[in-house]
Amino acid sequence: MGILALVLFAAHAQGADYWGTQLPNQPTQFIFGYGSLINTASRNSTAGKATAAIPVRVSAAFGYVRSWSDRSPSGFTALGVRRPAGGERAMTINGVLYPVEGNDMSSFDAREKGYVRVEVPRENIEAVSWHPLPQRATVWIYVPKAEGRPPGEGLPLPDAKYPLLESYIDVVVEGGLEYGPEFAREIIETTVDWSPHWLNDRELPRRPWVHDKDAMKIDAMLAELAPCFRERMFPEEYAAASLSAAKKARDACRVGR
């Protein structure tokens, strides 16, 4: 670089002031994840790239409760949100807020098939860390929908054919632990419809620490906070109980003939 070029560069640098200038193409579409999407690895697998998130909470004024109320076609019950039933109140729901790359919702819409995307009013969202909420944001939440019913109403609960899966619960709780043990505890405490239909399907479920260093920490939290934890069964026990229940049902049908 010649002397004249250096002089021009120095003059330009001294005159430049970028304070308050944002990078172009800031995202405007955001998703509130309250289940497996809290977990960074799970979220990134759908986004196809690393996707930063901030911990947030949706207020009870939004009018939903987090619930075991979405049946996966693969045969288990995942987390959803539903409207409060008789005698219930809406609850706060903690989770994460993350931007949609290029504001393209299609990959997450495909992942959340069976859910309906509902907008969350900004006044119903608070940040729960030092990260502020984005200034320009349309926030969406995925709500399960039963056929012929409004989103979040008339949803089925877990049963023998659609149990809770420990491997799914581990993903959710480990996602919460990314933001600290109290955040993970809040997830468990603000989730309803826990069920005795709970299959411990971990890899090596009787020695889970071999494959998951957080397994014992998660179990301690669940034992303290999650209803029905004592009813959780290993695969062999679950199969035996299901066969026994099916036999009783068949016998009852024969007697009724």
C-alpha cells in the first residue's frame, strides 16, 4: 500500500462511526421451544446448523399448560401445550426462544407435524437471563391439534400404546440443564399429565450412566418432582404388564359374550 493510500485509509477510519448499527438481515421470526427443542443438539438437528437460543418464560396469561398430550406416530407421547381443563389454571411455561434461519419456518413446521403454529404476544414473554428479548420479533409456539377441535383442546393423554419415554424426557431435562438445575426443575414442576405409562427405554437402562453422564442427576430430579416416577418400568416389565392387561381385557370380552 502506497503512502497516499495509507493516508486516505487513516482518514476514512478516523471518520467512521458504527455505534448503534446492526448487521443486516436480522431475523424477525422466532420459535418458543418448550420440549425437546430446548435441547441444543435436538434443535440444531432440525435447523441443520448451530442455532443460538435464550432462556425465556411465557406467562400464565397466554392461557395454556405444558402437558404430556401429543401422540407421536412412532408410538409415544411427547410434550405439548393444552388449554386448562375444568378446575385447572393456566401456568407459566419456561423454554427457549430462538431465531428461524432466513425466517423460513418450513423445516420446523415439518418436524412439528400434528401441531399448529400459534403466535405468542410479546407481552406474554419474559427473558430469564441477562440476554434481552429481540427488539423485532414475531414469536411462534407449536400447539397440538386433535381432529375437529381447536388447537390445544380435546387432546389424548398417555396410555399403554403411547407411553412416556425416558429417552425423550432425558433430552428435555438435559436441555433444561444447559441453563442450570433450577431451570430444569421448573420444566418438570410446570408440566402436567405425568402418567404411570412410563417406559424406561434408555440404552442400557439398568446402567444408564455408561452412555449418559447426566442420567443419575435426571433421575434424582424426577424422583423428587415428577408424579408417577415410581411407576416407571424397564422394557421387560412394561411388556409383561401390557400383556397382562391385554389378557384381562380379552377375558372380560369372553365373559361378556
